[in-house]
Amino acid sequence: MYKDFYENFIQGDSGFNALPQLILVCEDEMHTKEVFKEIVTNGVEISKIKLYFTTDLRQIEENLTKTLLEFKLYEETNKYKVEDIELKLLD
């Protein structure tokens, strides 16, 4: 459903003036990897956005600017690596 929403996004439709950011909240780091694997295995990556992840425990941190994860594909190895990112979505 998310893939369909983003691929057919029309500004103003669904009450969004701009393409919203999708952040998946998982139980823990292992669950994050499992969810990402399912997304890649089933070919439901969303090309129009970067997909970010977080976990339950990361969301209780005092400062939320460093609570997101991203899976980056390294072309030289053709493997994904999970990296912590700092993103200021609320500025």
C-alpha cells in the first residue's frame, strides 16, 4: 500500500502538500533488519523516498535527531549496511 501511495502521489491529494517521509518503527535492531529484508526480497522498495527506520527504544531518547537508521547499498560489495543517520525533519 505504501509503494502504491508514493508511486501515485498527487500534491494536495490525501491532505499532503508535499511527499511525506516514511519512517518504519520496529521492535529492535534485529526486527529492523528482518523488515528491510522482506522489503527487498519482495521488491517493494519505494524509489521516490529514502526509507528510514527506528526502534521502540530509540524513540524514548531525549534527543530524537539521532534515532534513525538507513540501509545503504555499497556498489563495490553489492551489500547493504545499516547506518545511524542524523536527520532534522522538524526544522
